[in-house]
Amino acid sequence: MAADSNNEKDDFVSYGTALEPLEEDEPLKKPVPIYEQTVRDEKGRYQRFHGAFTGGFSAGYFNTVGSKEGWTPSTFKSSRQSKAEQQQARPEDFMDEEDFGEHGIAPREITRSAEFQSGHRDLATEKARAVNAQSSLIPGDTLLEDIIAPAQSSIGVELLKKMGWREGQGVGPRVKRKPKKQKTGEGVGVYGCALPPSGSEGSDEENDDEFAPENVTFAPKDVTPVDFTPRLGLQGLGYRGLDPGLALGQASEHINLFDPQFDSKGKLFGGKQKQSRRRGVVGQGFGVGALEDEDEDIYHRDSMSKYDTEIKDEEPTDGLFGWTAPQEYTKKKDSNKDASYIGKILEGFTLAQKSEALKTIFPPPRLPRDYRPVRRFNPGTFVSHVTGVSPALAQALKTSRGHMDKDEPQTGRHQLDSGQRRVLIGEEALQGPSSVLDLLKPADRERLKHIRKSKSSLQTQPTKDSNSQSALRPSPFPPTSSSKPAPNVTPQPSISQEQQQEALSAWKGQTTTQTFKPFEKNLEKQERYEQYLNRLRQGDKDALEHSLDPQMTEWERSREREEFVRASILYRPSSSFLSSRFTRGKQQDDDDTVEVNRDEEGDLDDKQAAVKMKMFGKLTRETFEWHPDKLLCKRFNVPDPYPGSSLVGLPKVKRDKFSVFNFLTVPESRETSVPPPKAPEVKKSRWDVSQEMKDSDALSEMLSAARDQSSEIGPDQTGTMDQTRTKDQTRTDTPALPAPDSKDQQSDIRTETKETLNKDSKEDSSDSDSDSDSDSETEETRPPMDVFKAIFSSSSEEKSSSESEEEKEEQKKEQKEEQGHVTHILFNINTAVTTTTLSVTTTSSVAMATAATSTKQNTAPSTSQTEEQEWFGPKLPPPSFALKSSSRDLRARSPSPSSDEKHRKSKDKKHKNKKDHKHKKEKKKKKHKKHKHKGKQKKKREESSSDSDTETEHTTSDVSTEELLRRLKTVRAQCPL
Amino acid sequence: MAFPAPRPEGPQLPQVLLRTVDCLQGPVRAVRFNVDGNYFLSCGADKSLKLWSVNRGTLLKTYSGHGYEVLDADSSFDNSQLCSCSSDKSVILWDVASGQVTRKLRGHAGKVNCVQFNEEATVVLSGSIDGSVRCWDTRSRRQEPIQILDDARDSISSLKVAQHELLTGCVDGRLRRYDLRMGQLHVDFISSPITCVCFSADGQCTLSSSLDSTLRLLDKSTGELLGEYKGHQMKGYKLDCCLSSKDTHVLSCSEDGHVYCWDLVEGSLALKLPVGKAVVQSMSFHPSQCRLLTAMERHVQLWANESESTEESMNTDT
């Protein structure tokens, strides 16, 4: 049966006709129109459906009845020869053939007749019932009988019963000598595939020897066929796999009776002292472990004693019906147990058939030798003991904790602090200083502790509570928040002292010199502040007192003291702290990675420097691997350079999305990718460049500049005629082409290297302010303005720049010295002005310094404004240009006619630097300077026009304010009148 | 005129104004010769693209379909197709004869600055303010570009195609050359925002103009600086530069209303052509002859080395 069920998969039954397999490229069939959707009966006649829900269809032939001719009524005919018979009309006469079909209303099929149907009613009982019903409570009602119908039994059962079979007996000829086991066992017949009850065989055996009369036959046993489980494995006959019971050494009381080596008695008696020889995994095919010295019983040995050696006539009643199988399966094991048990069995008791399961008892864990059953209740010491947490933190914990939950220590995880939780989890301690207190010097810490102790003792004196062992009352604020004024606890001065401590701890040992300058406006104050900071860095405890101005009043001093401390705390150098306090996340999410170009671009600064030195080539060139799309290659008629790869574009690598480096590169490149607009070029060709670089003395510089101007103004003024002249001039230059060219390059490089050298040497001595300064300096040198060129010789330029750096550290006096020093040079006023303005601004901050130096030259690169403007690169020219200069003037005066903000901006870009100047510096100086330039030097018409433009702006604005003032005055004068 | 101007013997420069064409389409954003130089295209700010005959100066066809000003255009090698790009972020492929839009290629995130066919007009390459170069397939109906080159960090201002190479100039100051055959990308750092790039006719050099009013001639293979040309004014606007047809001269538009022309080898200013008073927006050098087209405001001027008597009599409207 089981085998059948297994094979069911193979001989399945299929109903209906299978659909034809779909073919892919077969064109879709046209849907059949409704009028062609017809149904015919088996005779080919059309059927018309009449109701969708009733499912009824027309009878007859095209809604007629019966035939093509239609329904013809039956006629009554009777004659003498043939008398008309009385016809009994049956319902079948009015039915179609379909009605007699399987699904018709009167299906005709071969069925069991009523009497063979199970539970058929015989007419007699029917009648009797009907009669009874009449006399019953409710007349004519057989309700109860209808409800309670007898269980139907099939005809086969009834036949068997008629043949003498009883329920519960087996089917077959009656047998002698053997009583039916059912007599002793349960009396319930089993149908189907129920397993024979387990106890039955044993009872059979027991009753083997009982008396059975000769003349009595018994019905055969009602048995079910033996359910043979099919072999599933590949092992041979008789194989038994690993017995888990044996392997686990548990109560497997399998006694091998037939094995001569097996001493069942020993097992049964002295079972405990004679442990089974092999423990662990035992089974066929398992070898002997290295720790076991005997290897005899590796393989299962089949002893012949397990098999029958002689052919006995086995009783067919053992449930196997002639099947011979190894004795193991047939023999009863448990029945032999009684025999082997030698001890006396108490009366009324039998030996248990199944031994009770062994209860395994695990021994309690062994305590370590040095274990002392002492409970530690002090969490503070506990923490410090276990993890090398700083004693300060431990102390803090103790103080804060000893007060709080002394009575109920560590009740839940919410009472644990981070350190304890960490211990529980088994994490490592953070690397950085675990407490703010760690950052203090030990001495300071001590002092802090003292202060707190004294304070708290003062306060806790009146309310002396029970926790005497922790004398320190926990301060209401953690040590870190001591910078905040504690309103109820501490008076003002001591707070500032704490703050001082904090500031000291923050600044001590710091080497960074880049600091925020909070007191820019008041230079002296800023100086004092910096002095204070310096002292802090050196670890001076009295830094504040020393750095304050003794000449100030007490009130002023106290105020400044507070300000300084606050500022120093506020703007403390934070980088080192933060870096030490945070650790990197260890596990990376896949989502947190971002694709970054594998080949990073090189250092931008290097490239910029190379561009400045005009050393194009290796320094500015970078080559990446780039994968064009396959289709693109095809379209370009080019073989795919990387035939195997499916990559497109630049090869990418996954990087941490939030890596600092991803962010570092981008803004830097942005910043530098927008180069500042450069000064207007005066040079005509590069030969002129070489000239001005070569010339070392100011005079020749001037001359060359003048020559440039003259040559350049020509064509503008006189058009094509002068054009030829300029050409002429350049032509005259060209013969000396090859030599100056190389020379020019060399000199270029030389000056640059000189500068870089200078820079290096400077950087050593001066602090970080200087290198930003020198950066701006290199910017300056690139297109030396005509103005600047005329003022400084190349050597003096460097000198001035170096001086300007020193100025920042030195005082104003030196500037004055320098002013005097430079006076003999041409246009000294300008330099003085610029330097003074410089010194004013640059001392304030780094950013300001760079801005100032950049604005030192009137057309030097500008700041963030230009960045925004140039973000989208070069603009398109405005739709219409009027005469250029006039239009510019117009634009300068009024909002631009093209009202487009962008256009206006781009236009103004040319004057932007000047405007910056105007905003940042004193107008007058600037104007003065420009006047000078104008008077001394001839500029390009373009330049001059713009200059005059800005000037007119100045003057107009000036005039307007003056005008306003004047008007005000007149108004005031008029008012009284 | 004290002394006669020494004229260069071999290559001559376009300094004679042959005619001025009023394009009547607002400011002309770009003017381009076609492949053989018989026609030119003018891209107007009034959303139209116009095709002109060079010799007669007559309007042949107007192509309208852009939604905003046309910024650049190019014609295919067989004169059958045109491509143009516009501020409306689209690139349009035109049928020359019918004037119909063959395809409208959308995908750029910003206005498209430059557009170029490849040699066989199988790919249209467009560079946009969104910093990407998109390669559009003209052979298939695919709406997506074949490849997007988004290596630039700023607006692509100019792009040129030569054989198997693509040269782009970017506002981030980098000159990128994509070599399809080698599968390499060469980046040259110029530092100043690049406004226009060109290949030399021999394909050995690249010319780039940048906003520091400098033109640089770089060796294509090594990136070394071969020449530097200064004197013109290019500080805020995206102006064109080009090389003469025989690589003898370097030309650049200028904001001061001139076209500057330098000798390529010597680096000296050979000609300063006064075009007008406004900014010279665009120009194009004739592929074979010594002719130059310049665009200023709404006019397109045609310059030649000498006045051609044969075509002198044609009507020009100023």
C-alpha cells in the first residue's frame, strides 16, 4: 500500500484534453465573433441559449419541437383493424434526449437497484411504519424515523454477514487449535491499515501452551497485511545505522542474548561498576578513536546465531504469514528479561517491560579555587577595579552613586552607567580621555577636588546625612558643566576661577596658532587676549591676571577677565579633543558606500603652481583609464579599447560615503576651480612678458610699460593705420625670438623658484598666517599690474611682501619706519597707504588678511562674490551693445537696460575689484592712488574708461552726499524762518 | 602710413570685409561654417537657426523649434543633417532640406552650450552647463544617450570632435581629451575657466582660450605648452577661438570688438581686426579658404583676405 502511494506519481490520471502547446511566433487567432459562437448538440443541431442564468436552451429544431417540420400534435386514430390503445403518457414522452443524458433532468444510467442499495427499505416495514405513523402522536408523521436512519452498510458486508461472518472476525476458513486473539484482546474489529496492537503478540505467546479443545475451530484472526517499509538506503540487508541511544550512552537496555561475549548478568547486576567498554559514538562504520586502545569491535559482526538454522514450521499466526525475517524482528526481547532476572520478583509485581528512562543529573559547576563568596556592593570601586578607568571617573562615580543608590545597588540596566554596561558587554574602553577631569593636570584636579570638597562640606554641614563614608556630597552639576554658572551653589568669582581652570586645560599645550579673534575691533584688547592665550598655552595659571592691563579700573578689568575666559572657552581648540573622543565605526553598511572615481586627481595646488610657472606638461597632465561605451566605439568606427570589460566611463571604486576624504576633495577643487579673474593684460605678446620679467630696475620697467602703452593705444585711436604700426612693432620684436624665448622661460622659472624658496624660509619662522599670505603673494606676482610694476622693482616687491608679513607680528611703529624707508621710491604714498591698510586689516584674522592682500592690487582676485558669479562659467554677451564706453557708463549709473541681473553682474565684473576696494577701504586713498596712476601712466583706453567710470561714480556719490548735507543745512537754516 | 605694412607672404589673413549680413534673429550666439564652407549657420537668440549661403549672403532656410535661444549648431558631413543646442536643455537634429525636426534629444539638466557631430554624423555630442557631455545616437531611435561623460565638475563650455577624439573645455579649468581608440582620458589643467577649445588641423595640438585672456596651444600628446597668445580681452564672456585653415594663425574673439590674430609659431599679434564696437561673440574659419565669419550682436560679417571682385556686387544689407 505504501509502495502504491509512492508510485502514485507515475501513473497519474489525466482528465480532459490537453491544450496544444503554445507556439511563440504563431499569430494571435482572431477572436471568434459572437454570431459565430454556436453550440450544437450531438446531432449537429444548433442550440440557442435562452437565459444566461437558467442555462436553458431552446428545445427542438430551431426553436421548433422535434424536427424540421416542427411540432406536430399526435393524432388520435382508431379503426376497426387497429383499435387505438389507451396510451399512458409518461413524462419521458415529452423529454428530449438530452434530458436522459448524464446531465439531464432524468439521467438514464446503470445503477444498483433499490434492493441492493444499502439500507434499502422493504415495503413491509414501510407499510408498518406508515400504519404506526397514523397512530402516533402526530398523525402521518415519520419524522423520527427519517431523521434516525440506520447506518448504511455496503452490500458486501451484508453478504458476508449472511455467509456467517461476524464483525471482528477475520475472513477465511475457520482454523483449529488457536483461539482468536480478539477474544482475549479487544473486541473491536479494525478495518483499514491500523497496526496490530503491540501487546497482542506477547499475549499470544503466553497463551501458547493453553488448552485448546480439538473439535473447536476458531475464526481466523482479523489481521491486516504486514506493512513492509521499503528500503530507502543503499546499505545492505541487515544494516542498522547509528543508534542514538547507544551513542549517547543512555539507557539502552538492549541485551544481546545471542552474543556469547555479552554478559547480560553482569550488566544487570553490577551494571554500574562495569561500564560499557566503548562510549561515545558507536555504530557500524565508525572507527575507533585515538584515545581508545581496543579496536576489535569496529565493524558489525553478524553472528549466525541471529538467524534460524533449521526450518521450523512457524505458526502463521505470528502475524507474518510465512515471511521469514531475521530473528531480531520476530523474537520478543522483553519476554526473556524475566528469565534473566534472577532476583526475586515480589508477588503481585512483574518486571517492567520498559525500563524507566535514566535521569541524568549534571553536577554543579566547580568553583574556582580562589573564589570567595563575597558580594561587592560598591559600584565605584567595582568599575575602577575591573576596567582601568581613571580614578577620577571612579571617584566621580563613587560620589555620585554612593549617595544615590546605596541601598539598592545595580537593580536594573538603567541604573548602570556606561562604564558598567561596557563591562557587562565586554567592550573595550575608549581610547581617549574618559573624563574631562583627565584633561586637567593632576594638580588642578586636586585643586578642583579641594574646592568642591570645601564647598560641599560647607553646604552639607547643616544636613549631615547618613552616608558618612562618602563625605563628598555629589555636586548637582557634573564637572563638565562647571562652566555654566550654578546659581544656587557658587558665588560669581569662584565660577570664573573654574572657568579659568577649564580654559587653562583647554589651551594648555596647544600649539595651534590659528585662533579666532573675538576682539578684532579693539586691537589692544585683542593683543591682551592673545597674550592671555599664549600664557594659557604655556600653562600659566595666573595667565589672566598677568595679561590684563594694570592701568585699567577694577571694574573694567573684571569685565575683561570674564570676557577673556569666556572667549577662550568658547573658542578653544577642539580638534584634538574630538579626535580622541570619537572612534571610527567598525562595521560598514553597504548603503553607506558611494562610488568614487578610482583614480583621484592629483594635488591641485601643485598643478596651479605649475600653471603659474607655465610648466605645462607632466605637471598639469593627467591620464585616466576611460571606458567608452561599446556602441560609441562602433559609431566612431573604432575598436573597443577594452573588449572584455563592461565598464563604462571612469573606473569607480566603492568608498565610504561619509569618509572625510570624499568631502575634502570636492570643496577644495570647487574653490580652486574658479580661478580669480585676472588683471587686465597690458602685454601684447609674450615677448613683452619676458621683457618685464627680465628687467630688474624700475626705470627700464617703466620704459617698457610706456612703450607697451604707446604701442597699444595706437590701433584703438587711429584704427587700421596704427594697426599696421603695432604689427610693425611686434615684427621688430620677433627677430630676437628664439633667444628671449628660452631666456624668458628660464627667468620665469628662476623668479618663481626664488619665490618658493623665500616662501619656505619664511614659513619656518613665521606662523600659519604667513603661508596664507605668501599664497596670496604668489597670486599677485602672476600678472603684475602696470601700476605695481611701475612702483616696485621685482626685488622691492618681495621685500615689501615680506615686510607686510612681519608687520602683522610687529607693531605699527615698524610700519612707520618702513614708510620712511620707502619714501624715496616713486609713489611712496601708495605703498604706505597699502601697507598701513594692510596692517590694520591683517592683524584681525587670517581670512581678512588674505582678503586684504588680495585687494592690495587694484585688480587682484576677488572673493566669494566672483565665485558665485563664475559658477556657471563664462556668460554670453548681452543682446545689444551700444557704444561700449557709453553703455558702460550708462550701466554704471543706472540699473542696466537689459535688467537681467546676470548680465549686469557679468558686466560689473570688470570693475568689481575696484568696487571691492571701495567698500573695504577708504575711498579717498583709493582715489588718490588712481589719480596718480592716471597722471603718471597712460593706460589702455578700456582701462581708463573704466577708471573714469568708477571715478565718476565716486564723485557722484561724494557730491550727492555733500549735496545732501548742504540741503539739510539749508533746510535747517530755513526752518526757523 | 609712413611705411608700407609688411604683409605676410604665404598665408594671408582675412582682413577685408566682404559683406555684412543682418540675421534678424536677435543677437547671433554662434556662427558656423558647414563642412565645405559654402554655407553657414547662425544661431539666434530668438530661438531660430538659420542657414545662409556664404557666397550670396542669402537666407536659405530658417529652422525653428527650439524653446529658447540657440547656442550652438553643427552640420553633418553630408550636409543632410543639422544639430543645434539651446538653452531649453534640448538638442535638436534637423533635416536640412525639409527644415523639420528629426529628433529632439532631451536629457541635459541645464542649457546646452555646445554641440558637435562626429565625423560620420552617427553621434551627436553635446556639452551642457550641467557638466556632462552626452553622446546621442543618430542611427537609432533611442531616447537615451549612448554614454554620459560626467567627469567635468563644472559647465562644459566647448567641445570638439576629431576622428576618434573628443575634446572638451570646462569651466573648472580643465581640458579633457577622451581618446576612444586608446580608451583614455587626458586631463590638462589650465586653471582658468575655459571658453573654447579647438583641435589644430593636423590634430597634434589643442588650442584653448580661457577667461584669463589667454590662448594656450598645447601639445596634444604630452600636454606641454607650445604657445601662449595674449592681448585680447576675454574675461567674462564665452567667446570663440579658432585656428586658421592651415594652422598658420590663431584667432580669438575679444570683448573689445576685435578679432585678434596671432602667428601660431611666433606668438606675435599678426592682426587685430576691428569688427565693431560690441563683443565679438562667435566666429568660424573657413575650412579651406582664408575666410572668416564673425558674429557681433545681430550681424554676421564675412571677411576674406582680398576683396573678390566676382562676388562684390551682391547685395548686402547693413
